[in-house]
Amino acid sequence: MDDWQTCPRCKTTKYRNPKLKLLVNVCGHKLCEGCVETLFTRPSAACPECNTALRRNDFRVQQFEDLIVEKEVDIRKRILKIYNKLEDDFQSESDPLRAYNDYLEDVENIIWNLANGHEVEETKKQIDKYKKDNETLIRKNNFKLGREEALVMSQIEEEQKQEELRRAQAALLEKQEKNDKKKENEEFLNQLAKGDRPLDDIIAEHASKLQKKSLLFSASNSKLSSMQKETFAPLPTAEGPAFVYVAPEVINDGPTVPDMEVLAARGYLRHVRNATDSERAGGYISELACGRAIQDAFSALYLGAEL
């Protein structure tokens, strides 16, 4: 049995108790729901693994097999509620995009420090200072994000209601179709039993009725399918100028690197490992690695000659 499906305190496993629910706390350690209820009868208690002071609501259902990932996800949620600046908040900077990217990098460094126990106290002081200096902006952005999240949730709920309604209508149509077919078959058998009409006429009339019913139900199902394809309008966004792609100018200071399309024809791939199916599915190709290696090799070859 995998360790991640076992409570480290009572050693209960999902094999012995299929209803076992493992909870993980903010310090990244787990306990089963029964142990949490036993240990946290008081408002707070220490984590059995690391003695960190915890409260009952610090525990949540374990979602990931790796507890390090679980801990990082929890830290990321908490930090992003504080460091919630948007790209529009950097428009006053000389280079808004660069400033925003630097900000995102700082946020990732903070998350990494807390998740890996590196300079924790210094990082917490940095967070407290940021909260104090940006209290108004944090509250404003959280309110904005909260409204957008509420709108998305309302749309999801509406979609679920519509989907339930479509399923109920489809089930009703299917039931009605079965009843009508049963009724038509009974009438067909009665006509055959009477024998007052030619057999070919009875069969032709029965086939005609079945075809009309089939067309009717096909049209109803098509209408339901078209309703299912309808989507809700996206969140309102501010419109701006259309994006225009500008190819980056690469200053190589060396020979021109051949295009990836000709690498195989020129024999550059003879000594490069072929990409596996999973790598190709992820977008990786052998030409990509080979092209980067050639670019690194050609780069700055002319730099010494110019000096």
C-alpha cells in the first residue's frame, strides 16, 4: 500500500478503511480525519510530526500524492492573496512589462523560500512589510478578483442547471420515443391479427409511421444538441489595439544559424537523439535541441575578430 494513502499516526490504510479521508495541514504533514478529531478537541494543538502549533481549520483534504506539492499549493494560495498586483498596476513604470515580470519573479522566490524552508524569517518580514505598504491596493485587487470569481461561479452554476435540464429533457424524449414505438408495435400486431387489409399495406403503413416518428425525435435531439453547444459570454474585458507580432532581432556576433527545416537535410541530426512519442506530444522535436546547440556554438565567434 502506498505511503501517501496511510495515516502516519494510526497507520490506517485505505485498504482496511476505504472511507479513509486524509487531511494535510499548513506545515505539509498529514493525518486521517479521525486522528485530527482526536488530537484537536481543543482550539489548537501541536503537529505530531514537527510540533508546529496548528488549529483544526488548518487541515484540508489531501489532493496530491506529494506532500511537498501540497504544501507549495497551500503557500501559493496564501501568498497570491497578498501579492495580487495586476499588470495594469505597473503602467506608471518606465518599462511596465519588465517591472511586472520582475514582480512575478519576486513572488515565485517568496513562495520557493517558504515551501523549502529557506530564509523563512526574513521572507516573513518581507511579506509583512509589503502588506503594510500596500494594504489599500491589496484590498482593492482582492475585491476585484472576488467579483470576477463570483461571476465565473454563477456562470458555472447556470451551465450546470442548463445541463441538468437538457439531460431531463433528453430522458423524457427517450421515454416518450420508447412508449410510442411500443404503441405502434401493438397497433401493428392488432392490424395483422384482424387480417382485414392486405399484408403489404399494413407493413408499408407501419414503416411510414416509424419513419415519421424517427424524424421527429431526430429533430428534437438536434435541437437539444444545439442548445448544449451554446456557451455563455466571456467575462467583459477592456479592448485595446490589436496585437502585432514583431520577430525578435537576434544579435549573434557569429555565422548565420541554419533554419530548423534544413538541419536534417544537411546531416546535423545524425548525432542527435530522436524524440520519444511523449516528448513529441509535449511539443519537443530533435531539431529544437539541435538548433539551440548550433546557435550556442556559432554565437560570438566573430566577437574576437572585431576587437
